[in-house]
Amino acid sequence: MQIKLIALPSLRRKCKRFVKNVFQSLLYSRSKLNTVSGSLNEVVFVCKGNICRSAFAEFYFKSLVAGKDVEVFSCGLEVDREVPSPSDVISVGSNFGVDMRRHLSKGITAATENAGIIIAMEFTQYIQLTSMFPSSKRKIHLLKSFSAFPDNWLINIYDPFGLGEKETHDCFEEIKESLLGLARFVVKSKG
């Protein structure tokens, strides 16, 4: 009986996320052109707090494009002060070869608008960014859209904050696969 009670909130969360993800994936595919515009010399990853997803994406992507003349940054939409990544995020990141011990969250700035490509983790962040930077709409994309089919069908990469190491690992695995696709795209575009 205890196991069923513990598993029920997790199952509910996963079902709600799935339905939301399907709906938002359809909206994104209708709103987005299949082309990437802008220079790929500067990539900015964005999430909510810049302590889990975008921070991991920044560090992992830097390793993928080392020596390719690409600047990589990350920031959060809801950051009002610098805070480090949680210990479980640091621990899981190290399993992927990423050292996040010195990372401090950064907020979004107007400079983000000047990036060659801006990569968000969730559809709601994509909408928020396109509202903040309407002239940069064609440069704003969702990371999951760079995954191979069928993984790119559902476009949200949800926040693992506070959900433990397994959820964080699963999230970072999704990010890693998407980053591999983005890196192939960036390297190919640079010749």
C-alpha cells in the first residue's frame, strides 16, 4: 500500500506533463519555421533558474564544440541573485563529465537578444523569450527540436529541480541527446 501511495503523485505528474507536452509540441511545430536564422557563433541556453538544465547544457555543449569558435552561455528567466547548482545536480552532472561546482546562476539580460541562437528548454520559455525579444523570434528555438526523430516529437525538457537524482539523470540524458544534434548542426554549418 505504501508503494502505491508514493508512486501515485509521480504517475500523476508524468501524465500531466505528457498531455501538456503533446499539446505544446503541436503549438510549437505550427509556430516555428524549420530553419535556423542567425549566426551560430554564440549560443545561449535558457531555462527557469539557470541551476539545472541550462547550466548543464552550457557546460556539456562547450565540450562538444571545443575548438569550433563558438561562444556558449546560459541564463535563467527567473534569476534575481546568483546561487549555485544543488548538490544532486552537481553529482549527476559529474556522471556526464560536467563539473558544475563553480557554477552560479545568471539572469537574462538584453545581451541575450544579440546571441546568434537562443535555446530554451520548454515551450512556455520559448513564448516568454519571443515576447521579450520579438525581433529575435527566428533565433529562438527549443533544444529538443535538435534531437533525432522520434525524440524531437515531444519538445519540452522539464525541470528536475527537487525531484532527485534519477529525474535529474533522465533530464540530463534528454539534454545530452539534444545537444549532440545541435552540435552536429553547428559543426556542419561552420563547414
